[in-house]
Amino acid sequence: MTGETRVGVVGAGIIGLAVARRLAGPGVEVTVLDKEATVGSHQTGHNSGVAHAGLYYPRDSLKARLCRRGIGLLKDYCADRGIPYVECGKTVVAVTEEEVPRLRDIEERARHNGVPGLRRLSPEEIREHEPHIRGVAGLHSPSTAIVDFVAVTRAYAEDVVAAGGTLLLGTPVTSITRDGDVVHVVAGDRRHTFDRLVVCAGLQSDRVARLAGDDEGPAIVPFRGEYLTMRPDRAHLVNGLVYPVPDPRYPFLGVHFTRRVDGTVDIGPNAVLSTAREGYRRSDLVVRDLAETLAWPGFRRLARQHWRMGVTEMRGSLSRRAFVAGARRYLPELTAADVDGRHAGVRAQALDRDGTLVDDFRISRLGPVTAVRNAPSPAATSSLAIAEHLCEGLL
Ligand SMILES: Cc1cc2nc3c(=O)[nH]c(=O)nc-3n(C[C@H](O)[C@H](O)[C@H](O)COP(=O)(O)OP(=O)(O)OC[C@H]3O[C@@H](n4cnc5c(N)ncnc54)[C@H](O)[C@@H]3O)c2cc1C
């Protein structure tokens, strides 16, 4: 392509801004459009803040490749920009003998993915890292880190503007029309014409992609993840990150203990079907969101298969005691009095029409429009690598 290329990016979350900063520069005019007033308002601003080292992801998946590359790029970027990035390490803990074979599977995957410094832990060695945590076996990843992804996203936004790009916040995209080689986009009260459009709309990614004529599926099903915050005087019970052995049937990692860069320790997130895509409280309900979830054929299949798990998660959501009891399997001295604050994030989980939870990152291309259709965890960790991958051959 010759001359000035006009690129539109929908979404000022960590993925949209990583893509925008990669493209902005001489000969490329980048405009980022977001409906919210600030960057990183949704998933990017409501996550666990963990830079994942790449333990879990299936061999040769995009997640495995882009997470490993992404964490290295992220660490260097944070060093360059003076953003706190703390390698506090992660301990994955098996609490029963039945979980040990699955822990070994994770170790094998992690070694295949090239995760550095892994160490198997005996119960005594678990206590060397985490004196209050109990388990029958553990796996330690020293390079797993914590970071403030909103600070990273703000820095990406600064890079975009410094490279001559434009950030239009409070600007919802309501219409996308492909017209030969170009795309017309109505956003706020203006009509833009772009040579390329990249959709990174997170919880709305299926709707925005459909506006551009992309396939109906996968649909986004929102899963709220609730966290309880440990009282500051009890935060010393956890040093770094403590994770369960995940259930391979689900794409979520399970309730974990997460130390944040500000020193607080959170317990969570669980995974409860959300009745609003951007609903951070249990009481939030958007009728259109719920109706679309229930009407999606894939959701009905998923619900029939996994209703038991849904009931368990719902119980933990409704009862602090039940939530704490789950966490107590790892930290026996934890009581309901040790937690006070509560907050939540909502995951955009893509679900195929046949009820398959889409596990890997998924990106679709339709003429001049590229749409990120699934970018769940570890997409924040992988953002710079996802941007490299997505931008290959884009212009
Ligand atoms: C509870 C939870 C815990 C997580 N923990 C981790 C973790 O520890 N480590 C990790 O690597 N990842 C984690 N993730 C995943 C990570 O947060 C996401 O993968 C990442 O933030 C996705 O970024 P995004 O830019 O695609 O989406 P978002 O951050 O959701 O951004 C999408 C943007 O699109 C905008 N938008 C939507 N529709 C429109 C429209 N019509 N017009 C204009 N703008 C629009 C939205 O306003 C939003 O700003 C977690 C996620 C959750 C929810």
C-alpha cells in the first residue's frame, strides 16, 4: 500500500492500544475509537494483574507462543517505561493426590512451552515459598510476575499519540460498512473512512464484528469473576501468587491468591454467568445481553453439560462463607473475617455455536476488517506479541 494508510482501531483496551501503537508512525494514520471516557475501562481494568509465564497452554497454540513472547516484551517494556513489574513467582498447588497427575501434565506442558526456572515442590518446599499454604505437591514458576495492566495500557496510549495517532474516547462505534477496499465507520457523531479496521472490542467483540459483516459466531458469553480482598493485616499470609490445579474442562484457572503491585492480596476470581456484559455487580442486568446469551445455541449446550459447576460457582458468589471455604483448602487458617472488600471483572468468553468454549486466541479477517474474536487471559500478558502477530501483513 502506498501513500498515507488510514487505520481505525475499535477498542482502547490493552489489545486495541497495543495494535495501534505498533501501527502508528510515518505513513500510517491511526485513529482509536472507544465508547468509554478512559482507556482500559473493561477487562483490562478489571483483571488479576498477573503476567503469565505460559504454564498451561496447549502445545503449539497461539496462547502458548504469544504468551511466551509477550511476557518477555512486556517485561522489557515495563523496564523502559518505569512501570512496576514484580517477579514474585507463582506456586501451583495440588491439595489432593488425585490432582497430582494433572499438576504433572501442566509441568510437562510448561517445560514444552519453554517456561524457565520451573521447580517441583514437596509439601515442605511449598512452605519455603508460602509458609501458610498447604498442599501435597507443588510447581513453582519464578518468572510469573505482577503488573498494573492499566498503567501499561495508558503508556501504550501515550505511545500512540506520540507517534501521531489519535485517540477518540467517549466515541461508540455504531455502524461499519465495507465498501470495496475501504471501510466507513460511524462513531459518535462522525463518519470516518479507513483503509483498514481492526476490531478489539472485548466484551462487545462479536457484536462489533457482526456490524462489519463477520460471522455470527463465536458469540461472547460474559462470565463475571468476583474477588474478595484480604484485610491488610492478614495479607502477609500470602507472599506471591498461589494457584490451584485447573480443571481441564474449563478455560478458567480457578480461584487463586493474587498479590497486587500495590501490596493488597485478592482471592478470586470465580466464574459466574453474568446477566450484563459490562455488569460488575451481581444485581446488574441488561435484558438484551441476557436474552442473547440464552438464545445462543452454544450456550444451551454448555448449560446442559456444565450446570453442576454453575451451581457450585453461584453458591460461592452468593455466600462469602462458601467462597472462603473453597480458598481455605489452600490456606487453612483463612476465615471469613480475614476478607473485607469485594470487586469483580467480566470475562469475554467466546462460545462456538456447537457449545465449545473457544480456548485459543481467535482472529478473523474479512477484507479490510480484522476482528479479534477471542482474547481471554493471558491476552493482557501477550498484548505486544498479539499486536505483532495481528499486524503481520496487515498493511
Ligand atoms: C477477571 C479477569 C481476570 C483476568 N486476569 C488476567 C491476568 O491475570 N493476566 C492476563 O494476562 N489476562 C487476564 N485477563 C484477561 C485480560 O484482562 C484480557 O484478555 C484483556 O484485557 C483483553 O483486552 P481487550 O483490549 O481485548 O478488551 P477490553 O479491555 O475489554 O477492551 C475492549 C474495549 O472495547 C471498547 N468497545 C466495545 N464496544 C465498542 C464500541 N461499539 N465502540 C467503541 N468501543 C467499544 C470497550 O469500551 C473496551 O474499552 C483477565 C480477565 C478478567 C476479566
